Amino acid sequence: MQAALKTLTTEGFYGTTARAIARTGGLNQALIFYHFGSVDQLLLAALDATSQGRLTRYREELATVTSVTELVEAMAALYEEDVRVGHVAAVQELIAGGSSVPGLRRQVVNRMEPWVAFAEEVTRRLLAGTVFEPLLPIHDLAYAAVALYFGVETVTHLQGDRSRAASLFEAGRRLAPLADAMRTNATWAGQA
């Protein structure tokens, strides 16, 4: 699975063949078919492994976040980590492949659901007890956060320039104190 992820990040989706994975991992390509049945199934297993590892890491880092300011800082650091370990590039290549290979499309999309559920947990925790909790569609906000993350990464991956993502995190840093002030100080004067 590590060889598959590394090949995805260096060769792209269409360059990630059984032969290329075997060359990267120094193994016999027949092992891919013996253990996984197909390259697509190996790629999905590799996506599951990297995703579970990263989701565990996100849970650890965001477990104690109590403000939007802390959330933005933690997300910026996690994003940099995602880039450094190659997770982001591998996921982007699978998304690209999944969009053009009908058999992969649904399976790749299904693997985003744990991320939406996690984003919903964090959003729910940050909005708990605030005037916004009953007003905002928390599941939709969580979906939007995951879609934004993948969308930003897709564009930066295609451009080969991560400065725009860094700029978004910087804007988030400037706006987070305002969001925190609204979150903690807003009162509801209308009817429920």
C-alpha cells in the first residue's frame, strides 16, 4: 500500500500501474493481484489506510480546540503535514481517477463521509450552547468545509502552487477572532 501511495504521488493516477507500483515497492506485480484482485482495489485499500491514519491525527489535534482561532491554526498545521507526508497528493490523484473511472467514483466519494462526520462533530462542538447552534445547518456546514478543503487542494494541486492555500489560511487567521467574538457574544433577541 505504501508503494501504491508513493507511486500515486510521483506518477499520478494514470501512471500508477501494477508495473509502476511493483517497481516502486521492489516487489513482484503478481502480488498486487493476489492480495487485492486489481490495482483499483489496492488503491482503495491504500486510500483507506492513509485516510484512517490522517483522520486519527486530525482527531488528536482537534480534540481540545475550543475556538475558531485555534481551529484555523490547527488546520493550517495539519494541512502542511498532509502535504509533507504526501496524503494530499495521493488523495487528489484518486479523486481525479475516480472522476473518470465509473467503478471508482462512488467508492472514492463514500470514503469522504467519515471526514464529513468528523467535521460535523467539530462544528457541533464549536457551536454548542451558542445562538448559532439551532440556526445553522451543521451537517451542511461540515459538508461545505470538506468540499472546500478538497476543492482548494484540487486547484492548488493542478496549479502546482500552494501559496493560494497559504493565503486562505492567513485570511482565516484574520477572520477567526471576529468569528469567535460573534460565537461567544451574540445573543438572540427574536422569537425562537
